[in-house]
Amino acid sequence: MATTTSFTAFKFQILPQQKLPTFKLNLKQPNHNQITIDETKQIHAHLLKTCFRNPQEINPAIQLHSTPAARYNFLITSYNKNYQPNCALNMYSQMREMNIEIDSFIVSSVLTSCSQIGCVLSGREIHGFALKKGLDFDVYVGNTLIQMYSECGFLGSAQLVFEKLVESDVVSWNTMIRGYIKQGLFDEALGMMREMQYKLVKPSESTMISMVKLLADDGNKKLTKSMFAYVIKNSRMNHLGTNLTTTLIEMHSKSGDFSVARFLFDSLTEKSIYSYTAMVAGYIHCNAIEEGVLLFGQMMGDGILPNEVTLLSLITECGTVEALDLGKQLHAYLLRNGFALTLPLATSLVDMYGKCYEISSARTIFDKMERRDIRTWTALISAYTHGNCIEKAIDVLILMTENNIRPNQVTMVSLVSFCTESGTLDLGKWIHMFIDKQGIEIDIVLNTSLIDMYAKCGDITTAYQLFDEAKDRDIRMWNCMIMGFGLHGFGEEALDLFIEMETYRIKPNDITFIGLLNGCSHAGMVTQGKRAFDKMRNKYGLLPKIEHYGCMVDLLGRAGLLSEAYDIIKSMPMKPNITVWGALLAACKVHKNPNMGELASKKLLEIDRDSCGHNVLISNIYAIEKRWNDVVSVRKAMKNRGINKEPGFSCIEVNGSVNEFTTGGVEAHPKFREIYDMLEEMIYKLKAAGYKPDTSVALLNIQEKEREHSLKYHSEKIAMAFGLINTAPGTPLRIVKNLRVCDDCHTATKLLSKIYKRKIIVRDRSRFHHFSEGFCSCGDHW
């Protein structure tokens, strides 16, 4: 659904002939890094004015580039280094139109431009040109192609380029490994590192620093150890340079391995501002605030004063762990000590305050900034979505476009993620339309976010449509779709997708099998679930984690195989947690097994005595058995410990507005009378269709008539009544409930979908139910 991007979108605005600026630059060395964006544009204008003749009039920085192609490449590189990749792509377009010879250096430079803006469509066009001209055999071009596809999130294409390289070098391997690490595909990265060792390709120190930095940002403990061993093995005479050691300190500290990090830090003969920054930032990253503050004080005591890089790093980490007090202290420090509030510093403060829910402070800093870039606008939008202020986030998005700042994929992922978490499908659709109208390229990350949003907001059809249309899919997108099918109870579809994934030789990971097992569980596919669990261990060599055992207990428990589920728990190599015992307890309630339910509840209370949900669940099991004295005992114990029962509520989105209803809570709503009348109508039509209230779910020691009356005011029924009043006939109703749908509401909703000829999609605590024409997608298995 993304809008196609062409090079004409990057047309350079050439000034009229009489207004061309006079070219005067005084540069001592032909160094691209010394040429600003204004100077680059002056050079560009001068070259256009002279039609690339008379190089003696041109600055020494360009005199060494004698041919028009070389001068174009000089300008393209300069635009890239000044973070103006659109201008660089425009120059490439000009060269194509003027039939200027394009060599491998220019192709590599414009591919770097595509990497900077994540423009895979332009990158593919350049790739096609390189193939046509036979430039793809150049290893330098191949490496920038790998980098471009990796930076744009298309690792499948990057891998294909890598495999087809006639001759690869250390840069080829390192670029591919960095791409995998950046996308969180650590098993693939490890596999590449092993193969690199096997083929005796030795990485440079700068390359290892780059890879270690990526791992530091992720904090993956498993890969941290492997990477450390890899660095030691590939270091010259096992000697680690200061820069590499500093990066290793950052990697270990951010993964929580402070013993190794501190050992490396203490072993440095001379500690720099960067080594201190790495260690302090690591402490803050892992919420060891006190240790971080102490080391910061030690740094100051050693006469090493923090610079902008230090403050930028520490403020960023404060946002990550929501350390607002320390963030405020750092803000005050930079103001007291005369630091200029540069664009990166101001943006990090906006981001930090937003993540700490101090949105007013974030907005104040934003409003005072003289210059803002895409990161600043995105930080403020993220602050509003993080604080559940979506209307203000949309206002900032509109203001952003009015200021001629085009949102990027990161901006839109923040907004799409909000819709996913809040279940606001209408808003999600509007944001998707906004993306298309703005011509924002939908990369693999944004596409995965959209698929996830549609799946979790109840529109699994659109989710699969986006997945099916995707040209590039990574393991995250496959997992997202498999989990989406599982969430909706479409176990067969999840299994079919898994089989398709295998045919593409994409190796599944832990998350893949969690999604697959959940799909089997919600669809009652016990045999297929068992096979998947065995395949995970025997075919793919993945050791089941506690989450996988929890899925198996849930699968067997939902099917009524309680003894088998308990056997799984007893065979686990690790201690069962709340999720595992909770799955068994929930199954005991559904299948009315109070004895095993008591066993599960005791184990749960040993782990967490103050869990509201599990106390209520065992109370409900007693109520089903009419053991009212035991019910009173559990409820009394809850009251004594100050545990309040979580109230049931349901939400329905109508005309872009989310309306929330609690069980029994109709009177406070402004449309109380209309809702009440619709509830009466619903009950009347239900009874006429043969409905009989299932009062066994009203787990209260009250009279039968009172129980029947209480069922009428369950929150999902109230939400349905509101939806029927406020939407046109035939409009699907989408409801989100915080608790499991009870048996009575499930039966009633099936009938209501047929009576009112509506599709009703209900998302409860664990899955989606699609009601239509008197049936539910769960097949009464939930």
C-alpha cells in the first residue's frame, strides 16, 4: 500500500542564472568533512554555471576531481556527509538525465544516500541499474548494496546480495552481521560469525567495535558472552585497545554483567571520559542508579568533567529506565555549567521527559527550541502517545507536516503502536491512510507494526492482506502473523503459515513456537500442538523455555487433559511460575476440577499471595461447587490483605471515540435510558430465539432471579447495546473486555450476531472471538 517513490521527487532546485552566488571558499585541504551544506550547494551552483568547465576556477577541494563524474561523486559524498541524502539522490537523477557516465564509486555513494533515508525503492532502482551496467561485480558496490538493504530492514535481499558476491571481503561479512544484530536476529549473527571464523576471515578492530556497540544497545546476554570470546580470539596478541575495551565495558554493563564490566573498567591504566561514560551509563541502564551516581562522583573527583557526549548518554538512559529524578539533576547540571542546549541534547531531554510521563516539561523544551529535526518531532509525538494523549500526538503530527517536516517510519511506528495497545482500530486505519497519503515508505518494521496493529485490533483479514503483499519478510513479520492467527483462534491458518515459512527455509525461533502453540491451544488442536513442541526440540534444537511449557499446559488444560497437563508441569526442568500454574488453575475452573484447582491455587499463593486474579479464580471454583463457606473464606482473606477484585469492563470504539462500560454500570452514562431500553430489547429477542440465561456463571450466593438480573448487566452486553444504538445496521461491533468472556455472554453474543445480522468481534483476556450468524470462531473452545 506504500506510495511508489521516484527520483523526480528529489529534484534539485536550480537557481535562475542571474542569481547564482559568487563562489568564494578558502579551504586549505580537500577534505569533505570540512565542507558544510551551504558550501556544498555553492560548489554545486558554480559547477552548473560553468557547465563543469574551467576547473582552475574551482576550489582546491574539487580541483583534484578532473572529470564531471568525479565532481558529481564529490558533491554526492559531500551531501551525504552533511545529512542531505535527498539532494544526493537528485544529483544522481540529473546524471542519468544528462547521460553522464556513472561508475562504481557513484553507485556506492547514492546507495549510501538510500541507506540514510531508508528508501529501499530508490535503492532497488539503483541496484537494477548496477546489474544492467555490470557494476554489481564490484565488491565495493556489493557491500553498499548489503548495507542499503540491511539499513532499510530488508535482510532477505541483503543476504541474497551477499551470497551472490563473486568476491567478498571482511566488510561484506561485517555488514551482514551488523544487519542481523540490528534487527535482533542473534542466532543468524552468531552463525555468520562462526562461518567467518571457519573461512579464516578476520575482522578489523573498528568492525568489532561497531558490532559490540550494536550488542550493547540491545543488551542480549546470550550473545554478549559469545561476542566477548570472539573479540578476544581476534584481537592482536590478545591485547585489547582502549576504544575496544570501552565498548566491551558498555556491552557488559548494559547486559547486567557488572562483574566483567567493572573488571575491564578497573583494568584500564588510564580512564577516559568515554570509559567512565560507558560504565555510568551501564549502571543507569540496569537501574543501578546509586552505583551510577557514585561512579559519576568518582569521575568528577578524578578531575574528569562530563562533556556533551556523557550527558547525552546518561540522559538517554534515564529515559529508558524512567529515572526522572536523576534526569532532572542532569538537566540542571548542564544548565548550571553553561552547556549549550544543542539539538541532540534538547531532543534527548524531550525524549527523557516523555518516557518519564513528564509531558509538560517535554513540551516546554520543545517549544523553546530554535531548530528541530525529525527526531525532535518524533520524540514529542512519542511522549504524547506514551502518556495516552493521542489527540495531542495527532495535533503535533499535523503541525509537523505544516512545518514541512515529513514524518518517517519511526514517527509512524510510535503512533501505530499506540493503536495496537489501545485497540483503536479506526484511529489505526486513519494513521495507515495518512502514511499512504504522505508517501511514507512502508519498510519492514513499519509494515510489521501495521500487521500487528490490525491483528490485535480484530481485523485479521487486513493483517494477512498486508503480510501477503509484503515483498520482504523477516522472522519478526512471520512471527507476528503466526501469533495474530493464534490470537484469533485460527490454529489451522497458523500451522499452514508455519509450514509455508519452512518451505522458504526461514528458521523459526522461540517466539515462532510460542505463537504456533498458542494457535493450537485456542483451536483445540492438541495433536498438532504436541507435534510442534517435539519439532521445536528435535528438528530445530531449541530448548523449550518456561513460556513454551506454559503453552503446553494451556493446550492440554483447555482440552480437559488435566492429568497430562500436570505431568508436563512435573517434568519441567525449571521451577513452574505463575503463568504455568495459572493455566492449570484456569483449566480446572472450566472443567470443574476443584481438587486439582486447590493444588494449583496453593502453588500460586506460595509464589504470589497477593494476586487478585488467582484468588478470585479459586473462589469461583468453590462457588461452582456451591462451597459457599470456602468462598467466604477466600474473599475474607483477600479483604484482610487489602486485595481488591479487578472489576470487569468492556470498551467499544464508535466513530473514533472509545467508550468504556463496567459491569452493572449503566446509570452514570448520558445515554442511560437508551442503553437500558436496548438491553431490554436484546433480552426479549434472545428469549424469543430460545435463549436461557446460564445462571451458573453468576457466582454469588443469591436467589435465581437476582442471578438472572445480574447477567443482563455484564459489561460486554452493555457495550453491545451501546454499539447497536450508535452504529448503522450491518456495521461490525468491536469490543475489548479485560476478563474472560463468561459462558452466558458467549451464548448470548452468538445469538445476537444472528438476530441483528452483525459481525461482533470480542477480544477478551486471552483471545479474539468472531461472532457471525449464530456461530463463534472459537468453536466454543476458549
